[in-house]
Amino acid sequence: QVQVVESGGGLVQPGGSLRLSCVASGRIFVSNSMGWYRQAPGKERELVVEITSGGVTKYADSVKGRFTISRDNAKNTGYLQMNSLKPEDTAVYYCRCTKIQLGRPPLDVWGQGTLVTVAA
């Protein structure tokens, strides 16, 4: 059962913008802690931005001022607005959501990823 699904990736020119979406389902709610991560070819997965249930955000220095995380709790969807994209932003972007489990520790649930390619 697929519970976190990203979309919105694609090819964009340097300086362009993209908005990624992350739809959660199956008792997983974006109103809990969630985050966006990315993995470039040959590199480890890294944090892009995360947001707590209280709305506190933490951005990677490399994306501060260019990327913005948001969420629509009614639609149970999270977003990553990416502006002023650079070639070094090229990566597979993953959404991580938190599933609250009664009597158990919270569970991180990952999507399958969406590819963002920034090239002329």
C-alpha cells in the first residue's frame, strides 16, 4: 500500500522554478513532522528541509532563501517550492512523513522519489 507519493519533478533550466508535491494517505498526516530530502548521483541522501508539527522549519544552507516548504492539511499534501534552481540542485527528491502509531514510536514513511534535473 503506497502511503507517500511525490510528484512535480522534471527538467528545468537554471534559474527556473518547480513545485514538488507530497500526498500522504493511510493514517499518515503531513501535519506531523515531515521533510524533503534529496540524493544526487554518487552522493548520500541529504536533508533539504524539514518542518515540525508546530511549524518550525530547518533548511539546508544550500537552499535557504530559494526553497520553501509548506503544507495543506486539508488536502494532506506537502509542497516544496523551489526557485532560482541551480544545476547542483539536480537530484532525486524524497518526501518523508511521520506516521504516529499508538503505543509505538513514530514511524518515518518515505515516498519513492521524484527526479529534478536542472540543465540548460
